[in-house]
Amino acid sequence: MIKQFDTNGWVYDRSSMDRFQRVLAKHAGVSFASAAYSQFHNHGGKAFGLRLCQEMADRVGRDPFSVPDWTGMTGQAGWLDERMDMARVIVRSSSPTEDWLDGRAGVEESKIHLISESLRTTPNIDHHNGGVLQDAVDGIGYVVDIGYSELLGRAIVRVARGNPSRVHGGFVYTSATWDHESTVGIYELDGAAIVPLQADKNGSVANLVKILVSSVQGLGIDFGVQLELIHHPEYPPTSWKLVQIRPSPAAVRYDGTPLRVSGTPLEITGKVARCGSIEGDLIVLDERYRSVDMKKLGGKVVVWDCRQARVPYDILNVSHAGAVAQVCNGNMICNSSHGTFGPAGSLSMNMYEEASRSSLLVARSRGGPDRKSWVDEIHRKGAIKRLEVVSDGLVGEIRDIT
């Protein structure tokens, strides 16, 4: 069966790049395909993705999204001269294999710099050779996955959103590429909400989803893809900034795990850490969880009904206690996060990865009208005693199998 936007539809090798060049030539013209591949060979995978983003934005007239101005590192001098010294730019590192020949996303961290004489002249950025410079823009970081869901039996769009955080009287905007408090929505390809994103008050995300899907299809792309966007909450809903596109990373791909689906569905969520299918007796942890005998958690599906005070320590401790799955209360790592979650190789990322190896992690959807109804039912009647937790890498389901 042909799966639309199959997350495993792209193979990380040179022959895939060669085939895709022919696809781009057919759908966007030979000159564009040649220019895009020139960026790939000269500046790496990030530059290739940005060239695709630029074509998508040009085709829709930059409404609702545009691409921040960028240049290859070899063309930096004149590009930097056009900008004030205090302007901010992102040095996007990129090896030839990044994104398009390597299934890991965000392997090398992009860093923001002020333009200064030191940035123009110092040789300390020679290790970024092959990468790009791009205008830095403020706003909340979004990760959009367009891919086939094995659980739902059709292609869907998952949208993960960072947050505004108040720091020292101002706001700092986070990104779904690393924020464990990110919110996640699920949409049909036409923008209809399956699980609406909590912050989508005016429907701008639903409209964006529809246009992104059409734009990706316009380039002849039929494999799963992941896009990154930035949006400032004070700007109009037509001011999205598209900053990357790549094939579906390995972290979100369906790995062939048999997905047992039975019982009564309780909730669907897009905030998952990996593929898996687990069932077990449930145990609920509330604000008194630190007094629980951890030995009782072995083989259990743990449902968090409180805000974990020490994320990710608590999740890891419960995993070490033998819980086979954890249904978290919003806060947990999502597989939209990249290899550079916080500082590369950070303690937080390592702890989440360790916890996820032994516990299947999913999080309840945040902000939905029925978010706590089935958890309340557990407390009220104790009628739900066993849960099944399944994930295909994009979508997770929590089901009552009592």
C-alpha cells in the first residue's frame, strides 16, 4: 500500500538525492533544481532545505509565510556589510550529510551572533564552512511534521509549539525543538483539527497547515517531512517565518512495532517520545507521589495527575522503578526535539532518553475540554484499572482495556 507522506519514504543516501533532483526539475523547473543542488554541494543540507523553503514562500506570495534572508558562508562579506553591527544573525552549521543524508535532526547546534568586526574577520567560524548565515528573528519556535500515521490510517499534520516565558520582566521565546513544556496539536491535511493546538485562538495554525501541505506537494514531495517555523505572538497571523524543511527524522518514523489497538479510546495525543505498544495495570500519581512506595510501580502504567516538580528527574525515577509506560501531565520530552536539546549532550536530554528506553512516554493533550475527564473518572469510581498506551511515532493513543 502506498502511504501518503510515508515517514519512511525517504532513504538517506545519494541515490535519493539524485532522484529528488529529477522530481524537483519536473515540478519546479530544471534551473531551480540545479540551483538547489548547487546550494547542497556548496553549503550543505541546511542550505538545500532553505532553498526549498524559499521556493515554497515565493509560490504562495509570502503569505502566510516568508523566509528570513540568508546567504552561504562563502558569500558572507557583502551580505554582512548590508547589516548594522548590532544586528543578530544565526550561524547555521551544516555538513553535507545533515538533514538529507542523516536521519538525526539538529545534530550541530545553530548559534546566534551579533554582527561585529570579529564575526566578519575572525577565523573561528571556519568550522562552519559549508553552512549559512541567516537573519535571526524573534518568536516562538514551531515544529511541523507532515506524515502518515499508522494508528489513524492516514496522513496527518502534527504541530508542536514552544512557549513565551517571562524572564527578568521580559519574555523569552522557546522552541518546540527543545522545550519539554511544548504543546502539540494534530490536524488533517486540509487543516481540520483532530486535536487543536491550545494556542491557536484565531485558526491561523489550521490555515497555515493547509497551505504548507499544498506547498510541499507543489514541489513533488510525497515522503514525510518536518518543517520549522517561527512566529512572534504580537505579529499578524500572516507573518510566519519558515526556516527549515527536511525529510521525516528517524525519531518520528514508524519502526514497525506491532500496534495493539483494543478497548475504549480515552485520549489521542501528538506528544510522544517514540514508537511503542504497552499495556498494564494503572497507578495514578498525584501531589503525594514522593511518598509512594516505588516498588509498587514495577510493570505498571503510571498516570501523572499532578505537575511534576522535578522534570525530568521524576520521570526518570519512575522509569527506574520499572514503570512500563508513563502518561505525563503535559511536561515531557517530545520527539519533535532535536539532538541539541538545550546544550548538546545535556543532562536533561540524557535523562529523558534513558527514561524513554524503558518507559513508553506520552503526554496528555493540554487545553482540551475533556483533558481530565477520564482521569477524574479513575478517582471518582475506580472503574478504569488497565490501560493500553500506543504510539506510532507521530500520534499516541491511551485506551481503557479494563
